[in-house]
Amino acid sequence: LILNIYGWHSWIKGKGETKQELLVTKNSAKENVLQIALTIAGILLFAQILIYIPSWIEDMEPAALPFWDSTTSILSVTGMWLTTKKKIDNWYYWLAVDILATGIYYYKELYFYSFLYFIYIFLAVAGFMAWRKSMMSKQSI
């Protein structure tokens, strides 16, 4: 919710003192390395939390797939952060989430959600293509 509000504000208000439109851009190699490192650290930390929280709370069932649930959660947070910045790289994270979630939900026999995330795969590809077109058209101006 916080990232959604932040992203909405950034997109509506623009950037800088001149309130320029927030354009679609891509990360630098340095930004990508930092985000991947932070994402991996977040995945590992959150997986440990999902593993150990049930042992602290009486009558709580352990997570069925703590590593995979952590992976989709943290990849989603990274994807959302990049979306708030209008970074085209966000679509790589959303595509990974959609592919993983399709398999996870299928494994858990939650077929409706598996199908829903299967459709999201195509939406992520379409989103990437639309953002790339926008990015290319703004760069040629």
C-alpha cells in the first residue's frame, strides 16, 4: 500500500522542482547489481521468518513452501519499487513472479490462481513491450 501511494504520487506529481513527467527509463548495471543483491538478501531473510514464525505462535501451521513464497513476495516488492520509479526493469521481476506463482499455485492445487498468474505472464510481456515503446519514443524526441 505504501509503495502504491508513493508510486501514484511520483507518477502524478512528476520529478524534480520543475515537475517534469516521470519517463520510462532503465536501470544502470550498478543499480541492477544492487537491486539483485538486496532482493536475494530479502528472499533469504523473509524465508527464515516464514520458517520460524510458526514455531513462535501456538497452533500455527508451518508455511508449505517458505522459500518459494518468500521469493514471490520479495520479487513483488522489488517489482513494485521499480514500477514506482517507472523503470522498465520492473517487468523482469513481474514476469518471474508470474511464472513462479503459476507453478506454485498449481502445485498447491489452487488451479484458478495458477491460471490467473498464467494470464499475468502475457500481461507482463505486453506491459514490457508497451513501456519499451514509450521509452523509445521519448528518447527519440
